[in-house]
Amino acid sequence: MNFFKSSLFIVLFFITKINLVYAADNIAFLNIDYILNNSNLGNSIVVELEKLNKSNVKKLDKKEKILKEKKEKIDKTKNISSKEKFREDVDKFNKEVATYRDEKNKILNDFKKLKKKKLDNFLEKINPIIQEYMKNNSIGIMVEKNQIFMGNSDNDATGKIIELINSKL
């Protein structure tokens, strides 16, 4: 019985040591949003997307303002115009509103597609740089900073990755 206890202890001891060895794998984390906003390539993408978005918003606001003016004009002529003329104006206005909504949805969808394409392209370009950094620094796992509750700041590779991206791209 004593032999059984000692052999069980030895087996458990080796099993826990094996698990500890695997747990000692190097882990680092990085902040992709920070890299996107502060690397040269990422910042140029953000600026380009913001400029396009402002242009789209300006165009849509202008059309919306015109539609509001038309609505006010129709509301003012409500009691003056004949019922047929008023209905005709309302129907025409409703068609213009529907066209505006379709155009707005198309612009928003096109912007979302372009944004996704640009961000995917950015991630494809920085992925080899991150892989190389992991290989050179013997890092087994790289985790997004937003997914970590608490971690040692020494394991944050964001600044070093930005330097590599700026120097290579």
C-alpha cells in the first residue's frame, strides 16, 4: 500500500511538471486599434476613411436639407392647393424620400465594404511583421489587448510592432 502511494505521488509529480513546462510558453499582447491609429500605414487608412465619410455625410446632409425644404413647401401649400395637386406633390415627395433612403443605404453599405477591405488589407500587410516579431522573440501566443483582463506591461508588444511596421512599410 505504501509503494502504491509513493508511485502515485511520483506519477502526479511528473504530470504536474509537464503541465508547468507547457504553461511557461511566452505570451505577449498588442493593441490593434492603437497600431491602426498610430502606425504610418494605419493612420493614412484612418485619415482616408474619415475624409470619405465626411464627404458622404456632407452630401447626404445637403440632400436631406433640400428634402426638408420641399416638405415645408408642400405643408405650406396644403390648404391653398387642390386635393389632387396636393396628393400629387406628396406622392412625388415620398418617391424622392424613398430614393434618398436607397441612396443613403447604398452609400453606407459601400463605405462599410470599403472600410472592411482596407482594414483586411492592413491586417494582411502587418501579419508577416507580427509573425516575424513573434519568431525573433520566441513568443508562442500573441493576444489582442482588449481580450486581457490584466497583464504585465512588459508583455505589451504594441510599441515595438509599430516601430517595425513604420520601418518596413
